[in-house]
Amino acid sequence: MWVDMEMTGLDPFNDKVIEVAVVVTDSELNVLEEGPVLAIHQSDDILAGMDAWNTSTHGKSGLTARVKESVIDEAQAEELLIEFLTKYIGPGKSPMCGNSICQDRRFMAKYMPKLEAYFHYRNLDVSTLKELCKRWNPTTARKFVKKTKHTALADIHESIDELRFYREHFIVAPEVKASQESPQSPAAPAA
């Protein structure tokens, strides 16, 4: 179960959730279904408190306008998302999957605690692989270029694509790696 949230900032004690989406994949990262993509209504005062980056990014994407028009609050979004997830898996069974998912989980614990509790306590965080790849194989890391649309659904799909990339180019099972390497010519005998 993949999840992404867009927020007014990075501090769950002062900032708010403004969008949330979920996507269900199988273990091979094939998308089974996109869940609800929900803009969460926030007051003009909350939106006016966003920093310049959030104001610009969410304004350009159209998210700020969607948030102002939305009539859905955090509690309603939480119920809709749990209702969707129950079609696929029971509580406590799926890790929360995404990019920098611990940040989303912090906001979820504060504003949507029943949804947070629905996930397993484990996370599948693509950003961990990104950081390892940057350090251990920077040439490979530079080959994945993010589009960074900063909308919840687009970010989930990009995270799934990024995990596929690391699976194919960074985390390669020894037997797969051996089959990808061309056979080497036998060494010439010493004279």
C-alpha cells in the first residue's frame, strides 16, 4: 500500500495535510488500483501561513485551489481511505510504502491516527535506497531523474518507478547480475 501526502510545511505540530492519495500494488510493483486522491480543506489562514516554496509549488500545481474548494476534512479522508484499503488487505498487514514515508507517517499519526494504525509498523521507504545508491553507486543514482510534480498521486507513481529503477539497476540478485554480464574470454596461457 503506497501513500503520499502533501502538507503546508514539514512540522506536524504547526502544519496541516492538504492532499493524500493511496495506490495498491502487488509484490512486483504492478499497480492494481489507484485509491482516492483527496484534497483536504484548510482555512485561508492556514494556507496563508505556508512558506514561499509551498505557496509557489502548491499554487502552480493547482492544489491550493483544490484545497480551498474541498469540503473534505481529515476525519472524512481517513474514513474514505480506510474503506478503500479494506478491499485489499486487513489492518496491520501492509507496510506503509513511499518516499520519505516517515514524514507522512508523522502527519498521519497526528491528523489521521486510525489510518496510521491500519498500516503495519514497518515502512518501505524508497528514499533509503536513494541515499544508499547516492553513496555506494553515484553513477547509477544520477540516472534516475525525478519529475517532482508534488501532487500526491504523481509522487506515488514516481516512487514506484524509482523503486523499480533501484530494483533493476542497484539491487541486483547475484544470479541476475551474472546473467547480465557478458562472458569473458579465457585468459591467455602464460609464456
